[in-house]
Amino acid sequence: MATVRQFEDLLCWKKARELTREIYKALRDCRDHGFKDQIQRASVSVMSNIAEGFERGTRAEFINYLFIAKGSCGEVRCQLYIALDNGYLNDETFKRLNSLSADCSVLIWRFIQSIKTANVAGLQYKKEKSKAQRDREEFDAYLQIHLEETKRNPDAPFDFEGWQRKRSLNI
């Protein structure tokens, strides 16, 4: 599984973005500005909390923000019923948006479950390698290259000075 480096790569965030875009589009002409503002804020909250939790750097905080995002999905679904009951949405648009919101909620829930079972603490707890560790890894890689060369030419000398020159030039 590839490492996710930014929240924009998360499927649940992409789905939340789609939900927000569709909510704005569907209610563009709604004259009930208080209602329109509430449902738009709830949809924005879904994607914003996913992003904020991701950027927090700890698993516990990320999970907490994902639960908040999931709660906002529920709020959006509730608001969709209000929109349907008041004639702000037709049946087809309601079903499409309700389904999109439910899909988003399921994706967030499954993501929460996968994070809970993962063996990672978060970037905030990631240990940085010391200079000695990085140097050792670099030397080991250089040594591996020499061992491969030795297989092809058993008499090849190890060029320690060449390795030191390479390091000093940062090649």
C-alpha cells in the first residue's frame, strides 16, 4: 500500500469535495439563505475536518477529526431531508445527494477502521534518522554496489577514497 503524502490523495476527501461541489450547485438558487448557509457549512465541514485531521500529525487526532467529518455527513443528510420537505430539491437530486453523502460517510468510517488497526502513530511521532545512521546507510549502499561489481570482477579493489570523494561532492 502506498503512503498517502497529502490529504488531497484520500478517497474520502475527494468524495467530500464532490459532495460539497454538488450541494453548492443544487442549492445555488435557494432563497432560504439561512438554510442554504447551514447545509453548505456542513458539507464544507466534512472535507475541512478530513484535511485538518490529516495535517495534525497524530493518529488519535486524525481519528477524532474523521469522526467529526462523519458527523457532518449526518448533518448534511438531515439537511437534505429538510430541503426535500420544503421543495428546495426534487426527488432525483435529493436521492443523488443523499447517496453521495452516505457514500462519503461509509468511506470515512472504513478509513477510521483501517487507521485504528494500522501500526502507525503519525508523523508527529516519526523518528528522524541521525547523521550517523544516514551515513551508515549511504556507506552500506556504496558497499552493495562494490559487492555487485566484485561478482563481475573478483579482483576489483574497494575504492574507499572514491566513496569519500563522492560523499564530499554530494553526488
